[in-house]
Amino acid sequence: MGGSSTHRNTSQTTYIRYAPYIEDYHTAFLALVAEKGNAVINDSPFSGYTNIEVDVAFFGTGYLISSFPSLYDMYGKFLAGLDIEVLYSQIFEDTVNAPAVNNLVSAEAAMMDDDIEINSLPRMQTGLRDINSVMSSSFVVGKSLIEDARVKSLSRFSSDLKYRMIPVASARWQTHLEWNKGVVGVYAELMKLYYSAKTDVNETNYAMAAKNKLWPFTVLDFERAALGALQGATNTKTDVAGASTASKVISGALSGAAMGAMVGGAFNTAPVAANVATGAPAVAGSTAGSLYGAGIGAVLGIAAALTY
């Protein structure tokens, strides 16, 4: 006779319970999170951000960088199409024969005429009158000698003044060349500064817009952490744009150190003898292993943070 057996399917539900004071506090905490959650979700701190307008700051309202000459256009006007010989001739003429120079020569001529009329001619006439030679040819010869001296003195003054203006003309010519070169350089730097600032400002504007849109999800991540608080520490996201390099390095170092300490403590159980030479006390093997493991884990954690 054959036998028979009956199999009964059973299912078990496992409940994980904590101390009553922990569960009560967690329940109250979740109630507070639920009460404040909707208000926080609908109150983004990034909603009031106003985009920065780079074009208005650089060029004014209604203007763009295309509203102004291009860089190569400026280069062509100030350097490529510049004839330095013609420029030197113009500056030399404007400097040596400037109105100020001509006015100085005219003023010197007027002063000489006054000196001749007041001093030279009266003295000559007095001397000729004393010798009764006023009506003779000696008077005419004397006046011609005085006039000749006047012309030579005025020519010497004019030539000396204009000679002194030649280095001034050369300095002005060099300054003009440097100015043309500097204008193109400054124009290029302004364009570079504009594009650099525009890139940074656009990144900031887009980042703030993304943070504003993702704010509800960012806040809900804290609620998720609150729901799972009793399960232990979990990774949380606190910033839309991601953590900075410094925070990643610090986090990686701490995580690596903690893991290294656990592994080192598990594999090193023999005590370490005291260092006789230095007089350092003996350290338990698990403690020494934890220290070494923490150091190695910190280095590996930093490397991983910088890599990712």
C-alpha cells in the first residue's frame, strides 16, 4: 500500500522593531516632516533669482557685440593699414611747424623790433648826430647792419626752437604707434573678457534655473533620508549641482579611513611590542591594524574622489 503525505505552504512575516522611545521619536519626526513638507516644497529659495544680463552690462541696452567693429577690422584700421612713414611726416609737420612754434617766433620778432626801435636806433641816431652824419650814407648803412643782425638773430632763434622740437616729434610718433598697438590689444582683451564673463554668467543662470526646477526633488531627498533614518546612515543629496571637489575629497577620505580601520582591525590581532628605542608603549594588534588600515583607506578614498 502506498503512503501519502501532505505539504503545507507556510509564509512568515518578519518585523524589525526598535526600542519604544526610538519608534515614538521617529513617528513624531515623520509627522513634523509631513507637516512642513508641502510648504517647503512649494517655497524654492531659487525662485526669486533674476538672470544677469552680460550684454547690457558691457554694451548698454539694445546693443550686442555684433553692433561694434570686429577685432580684425580694428586691426586693419590701426595697424595693418598704417603707413609709418606718412605718419611720421604728419607728426613732424604738426610738431615742428605747429601754431605754438610759429607764435613763439612771431613773439620773438616783435620783441626784437621793439628793442631796435627803443634802444638800437635812438643810440645810433644820437651818435651820428654828434658827428654830423645823420644825412650821410653812414646812417643807412647802420640801419641795414641793425636789420641784418635782427634777421640773423630771429633765424637762429627759430631754427634752435624747431631743432628742439624734433625729439618731441619722434616721441609723439613712437607714442602714436604704441597707442595704435595698445588699442587693438585692449579691444581683444575686452572681447576675451566679454566671452569669459558671458560663459560664467550663463553657467550661473542655468545652474540657478536648474536648482529652482529640481528644488522639490532635492527637498524630497531629505524626506527619503528621514523615512530610512532607522536603517542607518545613507547617502544624501544636498545640492543640485553636485558636491564640490573639496567636499568629495573629505568625504572620500573619511569613508576610506572608516573602511580601512574596520578591515585592518579584523586582520591584525597580534599585539605589537613596545618600541624600546623610543620608549613608545605597546599597542594592541587590532589597534595598530586599525590605524594602518585607516591611513591606507583615507589615501584610497581621496584618490577615488578625485577620479570620479
